[in-house]
Amino acid sequence: MGRLEFQKGLLFDELTSAPYTLKFWSHDRIQEACVIADKNYHTLADICRLNALTMITFAGSGHIGTSFSAAEIITFMKAISCHEDTKLKEFFNCQFFSSKGHDAPMLYAALHAFGEIADEEIFKFRRAKGLEGHPTIKTSGVITNTGSLGMGISKAKGFVYANRLSKISRKVVVLLGDGELQEGQIWEAMPGAARDALHELVVIVDSNKIQSDTWLSHTLDLGNVKERVESVGWQFLECQGNSIDELGSALEKSISAKKPTWIQANTLKGAGVSFMEKFDPNGKFYKYHSGAPTEHEYEIAYKEILQRVLLNLGDTPTSKEKMEVEAVTYNDLPKHRTNSIVDVYASCLVELSTKRSNLFVMDADLSYDTGTYKFARTHPERYLQCGIAEQDMVSMAGTLALSSWVPIVHSFATFLSMRACEQIFNNATEDSTIVYVGFLAGVLPGMPGVSHQAVTDTIHMASNPNMRLFEPSNKREIELSLLRAVEEFGPSYIRMQSIGVVQSEPQEDLDIGTIWNLGEAAIIICSGVSILEQAQKAVTLLKSAELNVSLLTVFDINKLQNSEALSFISKHSLIVIIENSLPGNLLKAKITDAVLNKSENQSEIYSLGLNSLPICGQNEEVLEFHGLSAYKIYQYILAKAKM
């Protein structure tokens, strides 16, 4: 983004950085406005909205919609936990955290407002050694890691039991998303809390009624939540979550209860910015769940919120600040992606489905991120949106497979491989054909943080009986991965790296891979689009150093023995394998065994990859840190070639 220049303003500070100027309220400015001391909490929530908006814009990614819907809840909970309130004194020094995790920008903005995060830190959101995309205990004020949905109530119960053991009387408050309620662990956690009369426990649900793609009711309706909650012995309350008064009243009512309390806080997704609040009742794709706003969207959103802040502080906005807010929102189509590997996959899936009528596609509330929405339009009768319920989805896939269908199951790689690990193993013991497709595989994107960076998925999936592994990097490799997965008996895992675009044409197609460059000095072997992109750049750098190397992607390691790719690999005396997973030796182990089995082979084999959990940060920072950037690959191979 370029060099940062901080400028003091009359009301707010400015951060000047290409391509345009961003604004933020410093901690001192918030204190000077007396919004905390005067308990002007609605204005505090709006100021935190302004800072969260700037954080997300500067980072280039984040979750605006859910941060804004939860603004009043998060800022008010932080306020009453830090400053004793007469009516809510029981919540002073309470333990509060958000289970949904992706509202981290609002949590960080609130922590900053109360002085726990310094001004400069809020501009390190989603950057290396900065504020992680989903909260971790590395950050002051964060009491537990969150990001993987469904764990919140269980974590809160653990705090309650620990407090009781230490004879500490303290409220524990956890914020949930309403889409998160589709996870089974939520409902597993509740009966025990009622049995043990955990009256210290308060759950607040940010009920904005829109999840990742669209309306909750269109994805997986929760039914009568009040009846479900009360049936297991909890107190159920309801309020307007964007109203401080109503939220405060609900919290007051929770104090006298002798059992845990559930507060259904009805909110607006994108609350506080008119064009972000608008979503057609029949809309298919809400545009402000994730991602950064455009420059125009940033300016009109900031001015709309600022106008309200100034009015609440007793100032009269100028005509310029009264700029009319406009927005053009198309709810029927998703956000545009340029040359995305996800869209390539989506087209391949639709094409295959026209030839095979026994394919059944399943998705876990990620139809845009997995591209399955295109299949849903083409074959709605063979598509199932399962919501945020991976275990349920995988078990259904198991019996569909036993009933002559070939299920193709989609989610983010980290959630699919870990959340549904036991269900995947159970299916594998039945020797049926199921295709699991995990997106966001590997260290990229690095901005969401470790809860979303799937680096252990390969080893989890490989541990299942007869599981075949595929990791394609272009259209042909995707087509072959899908075809082999559905045609060959047994389970398969297709690992999709979602970040990166392949632009150059391959030199030669092989049975289990693709040759992208021919050279004699060494061979680089990798899989997946994001690592291939770095390897291609490294090859160019090596050519400038007069070192010409081969570059090969291997998408199907199951057929490595006796493949034409193995013969090609074995011709090189220096083999460097790049792996994007932990432990980073699966591909190397397979290739080493295969190469060494060939008689008289004297190849030196090395690997580059992860040796620790991935860091959170911008993609370039993450690649550089883990030695997976083009320049680091270039340096490594150059050094090995000169040995």
C-alpha cells in the first residue's frame, strides 16, 4: 500500500496511502469526544464502525457485514466489562468473546477504543506480526482463539467451570452468529449447561439472518429457536441487537436467572450503512459478507456514518458531509472474479455432470467460494445446500454413495478435513465412491489466519483407507482429477488452492502432471495453482541467472509408479519438491520412493515447504516468511545447483 503518513485532524486522523486517503479515529480522539465517559454508546459503536471500515479497506479483505451487525453488541459488552454500570454491575470484568470470529475488525476496533490496542496496530490487521484475520490469544484482550464455527458455547462453559473451581464469581458472555447455529456442537453444548445451572453463562446471537451467500432461511432454516432453546432448560430472551437500550434490558433480565440465558439479538447485516443493509428478500448473493469495499463504497459509507456521529456529538455536518448515499447492488449474481481457478473448477464440474447423471453435488454454505452455485443452476435436482453442517453433509454423502449415487462434497479444506474427520473415515470403511473437494487449501489466502489456512488437510485425508489424493493446477488437471475420482472405485480428495491464476501455456501434458518448462540443470515439482504461480516466476529468475530448469506439476500422485512423469523426473540429477502442507513431506516421500526404485538413479532430492503453522498476513508476506515466494525458491535452487 505504500508509505503511511499519519495526519492529525480536528475530529479524526487520516492515513494517507496509495491509492487513496483512509480516515480513522485515534484512541485520544475517541476519549476527547467523551463517548465512553458520557456513555454515548451508539456513537461509540459508529466510531468503531468507521475504524473497522478503514481496517478492512486497508487490509484489502475482511468481513464488513457481520462486523457492522454486531457493532452495538461488541462495543457495549466491552464498555460494561471495563466500566462498572449500576444496572449491569454483574457484568463488570466479565469474560466476553465472539465465537464467529470473522467479526474481528469490530472486536479490534472496540479493544482499540478502550486502549488495549494502539493506534498503529489497527493498520496491521491481516498483516504479518499484526492483528490476525480471526482472533487469537496473541492479541491483548482476546481470551480464546476463534474462527472455526460452533465451538463458542463449549469454550464459554469451560471458562465458567474454571471460574467455579477458582471460586470466582464472573459472567461469561459469548457472541454467536445465527448461521453458526447450524453447527451441531452448538446444540450438543446446551443440555450440560442447563443441567449444571450455569447461570453465569450468557449467549448473545447476532441474528442478522444472512450468512455467507444468502438468507439463512434460504440456506438452512433453524425453525423455532425459542422452543429449541427453552426445551433444554435455558432462559430465552429476544431484543433488537442494534439498540443499546434493548440489549441492556435483556442483559438485566439475565442477571436474576438461575440458569443459562440465550439472547436472540435481531440485527441488520451491514447495519449503519444504508446500501449494505439492503438485500432483496429473494436475493441470492449478499455482497458485503466478506471482502474490501471499493474506493467509492468506502467514501460513501464513511461519510454516512460520520454524518451520524457528528450529529450525535452536537455538530452540524456541512453540505459536503451530507453527500447523498448511493449504491448499485445486483443480488442475483456473485461478485466478479477475474480468471479464477474456482470458476474454472465450477465449469469443469458442470461439464462433467452433463455426461454423468449419477453425480450429486453438496455444499456447506460456500457456493460462491466453491463455485457450486453454477451446478445448482444447471442441475437443481442434484444439488443440496447443507448449510454450516459439515458432519451432517458428509454422513449424508455416505449413504447416497451406498445408494448408487456419486456424491461430490464441497467446503473449505480445513473445515472439511477436520470437522468431519470421523465421518469421512466411517464412509471410507464402506468402500464406496465419494469425492471430497476442499477449497482454500494451503497457506493462501494468508489474511484469514490459521483457522482457515488448511495445511493439515492432506495428512488427515491421506490417513483414510484407500483415499486417493489430487491437487490440480489448471483446467486439464481439474478435468482429469474429477474424471478419475468419479470413475475409480473408492474415496478421493481433490485439494484446491483457491488463490492464483495460471496464465502461461504448458509445454507438454503428462499422464499425472504437466510440464511447464524444460531444462537440464534441475527440476522443480509442485502441485496447485498458487505454488505453481510462484514456481513459474522462480523459473524466470533462474533463467536470468543462466540456469534453465524443468518445472512439473503433479496432480495425481496415486499413479506415480511407472508413469511417464516419473521417467521425466528421473532424468534430472537435482530434484526440488515444493509442498504446501504440514507435515511437508508427503509428495517428497512418494517421489523419493518412486525415483530411488529406478535402477542406477543418483538424483539428489530436496524439499521446500512448511515446518511450522502458517502465519497470518498478506499473501506476499506469508509466502516470503515460509520460503515459498518466487525469490526464495530461486535462491534455494540456485544455492543447491552451485553445491
